[in-house]
Amino acid sequence: MGVQERKARQKQELRQDILDAATELFVEEGFDSVSMRKIADRIEYSPATIYLHFRDKDDLLDNICADTFVNLLGILESLANEHPDPVDGLRAGLRAYIGFGLEHPNHYRVTFMTAHWPNCETGTPCRSDETGERAFSFLRDGVAACVQAGQFRSVDLEVTSQTLWAAIHGLTSLLITCSLFPWADREVLIDSLLDTLIGGLRIQ
């Protein structure tokens, strides 16, 4: 590995260390309570180093959310070719979303459960806006495919997609935050939710 490649790798590793530290602190203390200095202290660097990579806290949050969406999209897209039946594909995608949140609870909390949303510079689109829309479009397209295949009744695609997202987010966030509740078997619970959602959309 050459000098330039090594420097690029080290820069990327430091960037990821900063994002990981910020994610942990946003979960532990809340976005508003975390300063750039706290993040720098967590990784034992100076605040000036953070500013070499990120403009401010909003830029950090934007990149955390965008990276989360990109990783989620990668999983969803990999499933697309595995399920030729659109309903099976939609169900697999909904399950994968829940699984992703449970496997990455800190990133899920920051991306989907933080009251503050990234405030990007005027005229500069947030990365998280674009990647988030791509993720939601994936869900909307999945619903449309089920309708076009004659397996779902005719529905308002936007309303139905938002309803599905609200439902799977609700279960995901509850399983993350209410771990002491005596939940039923997790897999049974997820299957029950998906059966209810998809069953309500099928043509009877």
C-alpha cells in the first residue's frame, strides 16, 4: 500500500471514528446536549480535528443519517432479486427493516428517533434527505408492484406506504426502547405484524 492510499485509509477510519463517537453521544445525552468538544474528547482528538471532517453538529447528524439509509438500502436492494413474487419481496423488505433497526439500535435511534433533523447550509441539499427519499421510494415501489400484480387492492400508494412504515417503525422502536417489557417471542411478534399488514392489503 502506497503513502497516499495509507493516508486515505487513515482519513476514512478517523471519519468513521468521529461518526461512531457522535452516534454514541447523541444516544446517551441527546443531540442538543452534545458539543463538538465532547465528541473530540471521546476519541481523544482536538475539536479542530473534527472540523477538518465535518462543518458542525448538523453536518455530523446528516452524515450519520445518510450512512444509515445507505446501509439499509444496500440490504433492501440485495433482497430485491431474491423474491420474484412482489408480496414476498415486500414482506422480506419490511422484515429486513425491523432486523436492521434491532441490529443497529444506536444508528436507528439517531436516524429515526431524534427530534432534531439535520439543518444543512442554505442551498445545499442534505445527504440524508436524498438517501432517505430513496429508502422510502423503495417501499413505495414495492407496494406499487403488489398492486400492479393484482395481489393488493387499489390503494393510495403514499398513504399506504406511510402506514406500513409507521407500523414497522413502531414495533422496531418499541423493541429497542422497552426491552424490559415481557414481549412475546420476537419472531412470532414480527410475523404477526406482517401478517396483519399484508393481509389487510390483499384482494380477498
